[in-house]
Amino acid sequence: MTGVPTLAAGRAPAVPAATRSAGAGAGWIFLYLSIQVACQLALIIPGLSPARIVSRSAAFGASFAFLVLVPGRSLTHHTGRMLAGVIAIIVTLSLFHPEGAAATAVIAHWAFHLSILAPMFWVARLRVSHRSLQTLFVVLWAFSTASAIVGVLQAYYPGRFLPAAGMMASETSARQFAALMIRLSSGEWIPRPTGLTDAPGGAAAGGFYAVLLGIGIALARPFPFSRAAAAVSAIAGMTCLYLCQVRALLVMLLVCMLTVLGIFAAAGRVSRSIAVGVAVGVLVFAAFLFAFSLGGETVSHRLETLVMADPATVYMGARGQYIEGTLGRVPEYPLGAGLGRWGMISYYFGGPGDLWAEIMWTGWLYDGGLPLIFAYPIAILFLLRYSVRVAITSKSPTLEIWSAVVAGYSVGALALTFSYQVFMSTSGIEFWLINAALIQAASRDPDGEPEPPLPAQAA
């Protein structure tokens, strides 16, 4: 059809010059991030604790609302977006499942799923330059680093910089809350670092992003002293991961790092891959020493559990049982169990709460059965394939670096589905957001948007 870019192998075709000025700008992305950050910070303000459900819901509601508020129409065509649409259709059909919860819980659960997918659609209407893409990652990195640093301070100064204990325990039983405490080398007991969240161990997510995105910061150098800032960020992030005792994120980060280094090597940047690998190794060791000085044997004993046996045995002894349980329930729920029956949606909106999903695969089974179990991973793998291709073939230094980071994150997100409900959280929104932004930025003609070379660009 004349005037419509063709779709080839899932690539986002370049935006024609005639329409390059059409569409809204990337400011909508930063507006959304501002809302998400504000909602996150509201959770740790004691005076706002009665409105916790509003704070938790607003970040998701804003993403959903942007489907209507962002003007224009899609500027690119991409198979990843089509697959996201298939996921949305499967979840929508689950609205009519006869075993679903009460109408309020069902609709809330449906809207929750769509709000997580929404960035893939509303970001497609935006003009995202290579520089805007980089700014997006700088903002995510800065907030994550701040959360990681606060998490370190919470262990360095026990009893300070913590949200009110009542807030952290409001949705957790006393027994569960006690299990989320750690003993420092000084003998004091504190909640696992929360960072800029209200959940014990919540600083781990900030630590993960601080390390992963710090690679891009160190290589792209978007501001003065970027490499020094990235080094501090990495040490704070790894220290948080060690202290928070979230083994799944440690493994996820390792997978992400190996992916990024592998992509750099595949793109012919072998010296860059080696340099980054060595630098990260040194910083990881330095962070361990710092974390050990704070947490003592609490840190070392937790890490030892990851190497006490082969990886398959370790996983089966921890989260593997949930995979087995999910497979065992496929004959019972081949087309799903109905919406609104598990998770915080059930807790907040009056669902029966008769199902429990510890990992994402179980959640996919309940919410869409086998169709959703197949559709979601296929979409993730397709976006991963696209980001790897951009990283290897792009002539833009900015895209080359950040698409490799996106690919690493996508691999890690898929790995984390075996341990956590990653696509029922703001992390799921961020997955679709950064992949959609990459598609938009990669579609822009680099020749029509001059980009300065990176300072002292690495080999």
C-alpha cells in the first residue's frame, strides 16, 4: 500500500522524511516516568500511607490512560507490537471465562495486564531520537542508583533512612516480615534494604538497574565524569544485591552481563567486551568486600547456596517446584482459570484469592492458559532478536551500546519469569517501554539526525 512502510523480518522501517516531523515528541515518555517515580516515592511517605492503593495503581493507570492521551497514530510497524496485540486479545477473551472472580476484580485484572502492555502501543506514536533514547536510560539509571545508595545507607546507618515499619508490614504477616530481616556484622537486625521503596529487599531492583544500565553510562558517556559515576553506581548496586539476598536478581544480572558482553564480541568489539568484563569483575569483588563488611556471614552464606550444587539442582530446590506445579495444572486450566483470582489484584479488589502464583509462568497459565504461555515468551524472544540485530548492525554509537543493554535486559527478564511475576509489576511496564523506545529510535534515519561521536569511543 503506497505510503505505508513495509514490514521485513520484524524490523521497524525508517520513518519517511515526509512524516518524520509528525507525531508527538518523546516528552510523553518522560512525563510517564515522572508519574511512575512520584507514585513510587509516595509509598514511602508516612502521611500518604492510607492512599497506598491509589499510589500503587496510579503508575499502571497512567500507562493505560496514555493509550488515549498520546495524540497521533503509529509511526512504525513492528511484529513485536503485533505480538503484544495478540497477548492483549488473549487476556481480553479471558474476561469471559466462566470461572473468573467478581466483575470488579476481573476488570481490574484485565486493565492491569493492558496497562503493562500499553507502552508498546502509545510509544509507537512518538518521535524518539537517539539522544532521547539515551536520556531515557540516564533517567532510569539515576533513579535506580539513588535507590541503591539509599539501600546501602540503610545498612550503614541501621535504623535510619527507613520507611515506617508499619508501612512495610501492612501487607505482610509478622512471620513473613521477620523472614525479611537480616543480621549485620555488628549483630543488629534490620529489614533487608528497601531503597526508595516500602518493601524489604526492594532496593535489589534498583541495584540491578544501577549495574546493568551503568555499563551503557560508562560506554556512552552522556555527561561529565560518567565512568566515575557508573563505577560508584555499580558498587552501590552490587552491594544492595548482596545485602537484599535476592538470589534470582543476582543470577539475572549475571545472565544479562554475559549477554551484553557476548553481543559486543559478536559485533566485533572484542576489546570492549574484555575491558567491560574485567572492570565489572573488579567492581563486583569490591562491592562484595563492602557488603561483607556490613553484613558479614549473612552475605557469604546466602551466596554459597548458589554454588552448593549444580544450577539445575539449586533451582529445583528453590523455584523449580513451582514450574512442576504449573505443568501439573495445565490439564486443569488449558484455557486459563479466569481473571481476578490471584495476586494483589485479588487482594485489593475483592477477588476470591483462591489461587497462588509465585512465578510468572503460573500467572500466565491462570490468566490465559496455554495460548498466553506461548504468546508472551514468543513476543519477548522476538524483541530480543530485534535488539540484538540493532546492536550488531547499527552505525549509530548510541544505538549500538543501548540496544545491547536492552538485549541483555530482555534475556534477564525472560530468565526472571522462572522466579518472579515480572510482568505483573512496573518492571513489566519498563520492559515494554524501553523496547518500544528502541524500535522508535532505530527507525529514525541516522543520516537525517546527525549524531556526534562518543568521546574517546571504545574499540
